[in-house]
Amino acid sequence: MAPSISIRRFLTTAPAVAALTAATVLTAVAPAQAALPTPISAATARSYLAGMPATAETHGDSYDRTLFPAWITISGTCDTREWIVKRDGSNVTTDTSCKATGGSWSSVYDNVTTTNPSSFDVDHLVPLAEAWASGAWAWTTAQRQAFANDVSRPQLLLVSASSNRSKGDRDPAEWLPQASYQCTYARAWVQVKQYYNLTVDSAEKTALTGILNNC
């Protein structure tokens, strides 16, 4: 059977994806403290989304979390989770092993706050299972590791465990954060999918279009 349009599109861009991955790995090393990446504008997101054909997801039944290695060392003694904990908090202090010893955190998904970051999860905005079914099944392990630990794009967020569990692996047609964050969420979602050349399905595209049109 001939590969689908989305698969052919992925395969023909493989060299670019490989170069992208190398750049991602190199840029993963970041300062000890940084701001949450600002997503692309709504206008840019609308433009990107318009150019994404609605494509059915595939290979969902073969997804395995271990195919996306995380967490990795980002900077010094900080792994990905520790780096995000420090980035997304206020007045964060850490010990020599990069574990947070103080600070406060607020979940953008539901406004839950905490002074104990262990009660929060680092969420992959585009879930790993969603990425797998949208094209990451064809990636190398190195490419999936880069995606799972990407601190350069708005793909990783520290959020309340309850909101993260509620979201699970669902896309914007099935789950959304609080209303005040939905525009930012949609902009970030499209940015990540565009950057990694991932597909969107019909219901997902319709939901994102509706959100972005109201931004």
C-alpha cells in the first residue's frame, strides 16, 4: 500500500527533521533561569493551521511511553523536570542538586496554586501519545527524546496534577484548560505541531480554528 499524504510529507522532509533534531538537542542547554516561551501570535497560528490538511491519526495502538526518553540533563545538575520547576515558579530556590527548596507555583490550566512542586506535573502540551499518532511513530528515538524534553518551545508546562490527569492524552477537540488560557493553549499547540511537522485530525483542526478565530 502506498504511504498516505501525511506519511509521504514526513518522509520527504526527513533530512530537515534530522537537522531540526540536532538543533533542538543543541539548544536544549539553557540558562538556569528563563521565562516560559511565548507562543506564536493568533494570526500566525491561524495561518499555520490553515495549511495543515486534516489527516486521520495512525499507529495509535503501538504507542509506548518509553519510546520518548525523559527526563534528560538540561543544564548543570538540572534535568528537564527540575528546569521547568525552576522556570515556572516564583522566587524559586534550589539546592546543589537542583531540587526546589522553596517558591510558589500556579497552574495555568486551572489556577491551582502550591508551594510544593512535587504536587504538580510537567505536562507535555502536545501529549506524547498524540504526537506518536500524528507522525512521531516514524521518528528516531533521538527525535522523540528531543520532543519530550523541549524547553525551547511552549511544549512543557508545570501544572496541577489534577488538570494533567484530566487532560491525559486528549487533544483540543476533547479537552481544554480554563477559558482564560485557551487562546494561549491553541497558539502553543499549533506552534509545536507546525515546528515538528505533526498532523492534525479533522475534529482537532475544527476545535483549534474555533478557538483561534476568537482570540
